[in-house]
Amino acid sequence: MECTICGKKTDKLFKIDVEGSVQEVCEACTKYGEKIPEIQTFERAIISKNKPIRVEDLFLVENYGKLIREKRKRMGLDRKKFANKIKEKESVIRRVESEEMQPNEALLKKIERFLNINLMEKYENKKYAFKKSGGNLTIGDVLEVD
């Protein structure tokens, strides 16, 4: 695998957002953009003639633990009752709510269904402010090199 910024060959690439463009880069080049958390990707696919067709990548929302905890409390459930209702261990729910652990897709679906909330969102490009020196935009206008 090769870094899209510096071209270095590496065993592990990281996804970063560089002015709305998702790039796969080496660890050293992650400083040039906003890191997109790895675990948060779940692929949704439509099966057509036994071939999966990728529809979109969904990502776990920020503050997912807080959203789960607040909704659970609004429903009048303590952590133990909630865990029992969705057939999970209380310790797993505690770790998810404190964001020590990110739920896998199966657990995520159970939580979303029971609490009637959406914890996944499609990745949306963020807007960045940058200085343009005139003429065409260059990578130097976007990146700050140390």
C-alpha cells in the first residue's frame, strides 16, 4: 500500500480529510488533514446477482456514548435494565456509553432499534478556510508544512 501524499510504501494506511477529499496516507502524513476514525466505517451493500454493490460508507456519530446514555435515561432505564432488554452485558453498555469501546454493527443495530435513535451518518465533507495566493489553488495553499 502506498501513501497518496508522500508515496511511501507502508503496511497500514490512515484515512484523513484534506479539504473535503478523503485520502489514504501513512502515519507521518496524517498531520496534513483531519483523521477519520477507522472503526467507524460500516459498508451497506445491495446484493445484485450475488455480487455486493457498495452504496455508501456510514460512520459512527461523534458523542455516540452521550447520545445513548441520554436517551436511555430519558426512557427511565438504568444501565443494568437497558443491558438486559437488549441482551447485552452491563459492562459492555458501560464501555460503549463511556466511549471506551465502539460497538460492532450487530450491537449498534440493537441499540438503535431499542432506543429509536440513529447513530450512523454518511460522511460529509467539511469546509476549510485557507489563503489563496492568486491563480490556481495548489496543495501549498491547503497544507501547512513544518
